[in-house]
Amino acid sequence: MRIAQVAPLAEAVPPKLYGGTERVVSWLTEELVAQGHEVTLFASGDSQTSATLVPCVPQGLRLAGIRDHIASHLVMLNTIRRRAAQFDLIHFHLDLLQYPLFQDLAHKCVTTLHGRLDFPDFHPVYYAFPHMPLVSISEDQRRPMPPHVTWLATIYHGLPPSSCPYNVAGGDYLAFLGRISPEKRPDRAIEIAKRAQVPLKMAAKVDKVDQEYFEEAIRPLLDHPLIEFIGEIDEQQKGDFLGNALALLFPIDWPEPFGLVMIEAMSTGTPVIAWRHGSAPEVVDDGTSGFIVNSIDEAVAAVGRVRDLSRERVRHRFEGRFTSTRMAADYVAAYERLLSGAVRPKPRTSVAA
Amino acid sequence: MRIAQVAPLAEAVPPKLYGGTERVVSWLTEELVAQGHEVTLFASGDSQTSATLVPCVPQGLRLAGIRDHIASHLVMLNTIRRRAAQFDLIHFHLDLLQYPLFQDLAHKCVTTLHGRLDFPDFHPVYYAFPHMPLVSISEDQRRPMPPHVTWLATIYHGLPPSSCPYNVAGGDYLAFLGRISPEKRPDRAIEIAKRAQVPLKMAAKVDKVDQEYFEEAIRPLLDHPLIEFIGEIDEQQKGDFLGNALALLFPIDWPEPFGLVMIEAMSTGTPVIAWRHGSAPEVVDDGTSGFIVNSIDEAVAAVGRVRDLSRERVRHRFEGRFTSTRMAADYVAAYERLLSGAVRPKPRTSVAA
């Protein structure tokens, strides 16, 4: 299949530092190439891929210091629109800008929605272009959306089985990994560790916008023999950090559409103790790859039971559900369903009519 | 002529509070209707106009608490694109989003650029769509733009002659009107007033983002018998505030593409003492409607000479150059030049080709 993958231009594919969407686009693109498809990746020029790269800006816009990203995306989309006949399928990883220009190509266009969908700001486009085929990254992510949009599938993210290697032994500490921000609830992680009397290691970056929250709400909690704040870690260190843990704490307080760190932990064999929120109950198999909890009390109890879980079964569950190979196969099945006409986007007159 | 005016959706037309672009769109729209054109205004539903209003969102997005405005604008543009055949001319007051969707209608589309153009972020669209006809609001505004874009005209803003009424007598104080922000240089205004030994009244709002600058750099300068800080004023008070002044100080430190407050002062007969920056030398006729200065020394000297200027001649210059009637006539001439084929946008294949 001749497939165009359209990445956000904020970061390179894969990203130099952070960028969950660009990491997923990279894994998907490499897998589709490996599975024999002819893939063209529209992305920033500092991207690395085995697909055919069409560089749309010299480098990822954020690290290039470009603050308004709209112009660069519009130009990329215009380029793709002019080349649309060269592709059997065009797969967008952008939220918004593609709908007007590609509305008459709904029969061969797919958009994966990577963000939360509960803000009203974006809803006007979903009402105006309800025929554009969409992929959600969890069932929970769909809840706030208008009723008449065209869902093609829910496809959970997946990652290469070697990126966070299986660690048969695990370790003795609880792990917290992510940004320090109120909705990630690092304060809950600290309270759970102290009450469970188990060490907690926190690998977390503090963005400028969260600096005040960190100083006022979190730093005062760190001065405790069980709590170790190790700051930011890179992709290389992540596998060790997660693999050497007893469990990952994921005590979120927001509708996270898909938390990649959960499947990264599972990939190393480390189970996940996650709050019942957002995608967590869909990703964690309660009692097998971790525990879904509703309160600090339940989380503390889960820490007590987590050694009863088999790390091998956690890894096994990861291999069954969350590899990039499975993700790519799901996408190809969705592409084929769309192209076969099994999902019929409501036909629209061309914009030029 | 059947004309579509396309306003930003951030504020109503005219705006309830602030919104320079929406004020200009309102003045232009009302004048075009008065001159006998059939005008359709695409704007927020709380707009007030004698044109045919097509409400594209219920109310201006900023006061509605919508932070991301892209989706609403995309839907508006899609509506206009579907109705494009109903208009002889479509006039956009948006920076970016219209180019891909209207590229094959360049022969009947005009965009007025209302903002500064020296940030690189927007330039990709001007390189990608160089055939789209543009109007600048000052000559100076054009300087940072790529060389091959299609300039149709420079058209200075204009306002209704009655909105800031002529005040034959004027007054004894210097006026500063605008936001408190570093590039507006309220500190210079204060220094000029103190050195010239003339009272200064400052009517200025302090945005949240400028609060720290205000507290640290400006508030300590306010405790002086000559300086009076009166805070925010509304449109009604503006005429009196400017009309009762000896001169308006406009000591800007940034390339302001067009400073409406300069022509509002001139409308009341009050001359303008402005820094040689941005559009100021094009708007102020040095020695007639005010003085263009390069330094605090020159500004202090200008305050000494400003009583020699005739307020009647200042008003006369306003009436000759900066009324909304003149602005609308200039736009109609530009529309007609475009429609006659005198300006030939480089033809482009339709995006759907």
C-alpha cells in the first residue's frame, strides 16, 4: 500500500527529547516499512526514517524556536494535497488543520487523535466535518466527542519490544516517571510510598509552567528518607529505571487518552498501579499487569500485593497487546476497511464545487 | 459590488472592549454599506452591523473563554468557500488560515495584514502562496516580507470623523494612551513630561503579562506631582481624554504597523509627538500634525514647540487622510483594480487538480 504518514512538525520523528506523538509516528512508520508498505513520511527535516522522508521544515519547530506552528503546517498540508493522487491512503497525526483541505478525500484519509478531546475549543471542526474518518487511542478518549463523527477504530499505541527490555528480576522501589504537574499527582505517589513504607524514585522533568507548583507543593514533600528525586532521564536510562522497579505508580487525575509510560513499564515486566481515570483501566489488566485503584488506601494495599504478580506474565501481556507490530497491523486493517468501503464516510461535495 | 468581509472571531465587530482589527473591520463595513455596496459580514454572532451578518460563532471567542481559535476559523472559512460564488470579492482580515482553501480564487480575494510581519513563524505561507493579493496598513509594515508576494496596495486605517470629535481648545497635559508594555515605552513618556515640566496623564490598561513590568519599571516612576495614572478608559472617554490634551506622546520602541491612537488624537485636533519607528513617520506629518523625534532631547524640544501647531490644521490633516470614508474608497479602488485584472496574481492550478 502507498501510505503517507503526516507527522506534527513540532518535533523530529523520532523526537530529539520529548514528543509522544512523534515517537508513535516513528514506531508506526518503521513497522509499516518493515511489513512491506511503500511509506512516505511528511515531517521535519531532522527526522530519521527508513521510509521516504519529505522534509517540510528544516528541523522540529520547537527546538528551532518557532512559536507559531500554523503556517508551516498549512504549507505541508498544501504540498500533500497536491500529491494526494500518489497515495492510496493518507494518515494524519494532526488535530485540526487538515479537514477543510481534505474533506473531499475522506474515503482515503485517516486521522489519529492524539490528545484529549474534552475541551470545547476544537469541537466546531468535528461538527463541521463529521464524515472524516477518525481513530481514537483509547475508548475513554471518545467520551466527550460529538455523537455523529466517523470512528474507524480504537487503536492502542504500541512500541518495539526491544525499546524497554524485559527485566526478569525487577527491584525494590516504586517508580514515578513523567512531568511534574498537578494532574499527574506526584503528591499522591509520595503519599502512597510513605504509607506503604517502600522507597520511591521520581524521574521527572519540571517545565517552566510547573515550576511554581513544584516549589510550593512538591519540594517540601521530598525531604524524607524514602523519597529520591532524580530529575530528568533520557530514553536510554528509561528502560533501566522502569525495569529495576517493583512497580510503576500512575496516580493521574486527568483523562489521559493513552499513557505510554504504562506500556513502557509493562515491556520491562514491571507492573503498573494506576488510578481509574482516562485510558488506564483499558491499558492495565487489573490483577495481571498491575492494579487499578480508586484511592490512596487501595493504592497502598496494591503495593502490598504487587509482588504476587508475575513479571513474566506482565511482559507477556505487553507482547500480546502493546507492540508496534500489533499497532501497525491494526492500522493496516483499519486502512483496508476504509478503502474497501466497509466504513462509508457520508459523501460531501468537493470544496471547489 | 457583492463583498464578503471576513473578520477575526476573537472579538465582536465592533469589539465590546479591545480589538483594533475588529474596530477597523466595523468602520470599513459600515462605510461600504453606506456607499451602496452589498456587504456580507462573517463574524461572531454578537456583532452589530448594517451589513448582512453571518454569525460564525455565538459570541467573540476571547470573552467566551475559548482559548484555541483555530477550529472556529476553519469552519467559518469552509462556509465562505462553499458560498464563494455569491461574492464578487472576498476580503479577509485574518493572517494565515485562508490561503490553502482560497488559492484558486486569488483573482477575487484580498487579505489585509493587520499585524507585524517581522516574525519568521508566518513566512512559510507567504513563500508558498506568493500570488495571494495582500494589503499592507503602512509601507513600513512590508519591510520584513519576502520579495515576491503580491502587494495590491498600502491602505492606512481610517475612522468616522465623529468618533473622536474635534476639540478646538485642547488642553495643558501630555497624553499617553495604550497598554503598559515595554515596547510602548511609558517610561520614556514619563521622562519627557518630567524634563519638559508639563503634566502627563496616562490612560493605560495593564495586562496580566505586563503586571511585573508595571510594578517594577513603571510604578516607581509614578510618584511625582506631574504624573497622573488614570488606568483604563473606555471608548466614550477616549475622545475627551485625547481632545483635552496638549499633545499625544507616542514614544514606541517597536515596528508598530499602524497606531490607531495617533489618528484618534489627530481627529480631536491634538498633535502627536512620535518616535521615528514603524508607521509613525508615515502617519504623522512632521511639523503639521505633530513631530517625529529620535530621542528624549528631541521629544522635550517638541513639547516646547507643540503649541505653535494649529489644532485646526491637525484636524484638517486627519480629515484629508484618515477618515473611514477615505479608507473605504481606497479599498474599493483596490478591489476594482484586482477584479479588472490590472494586478495579475500568478495563476495556480486548483488545489483539487
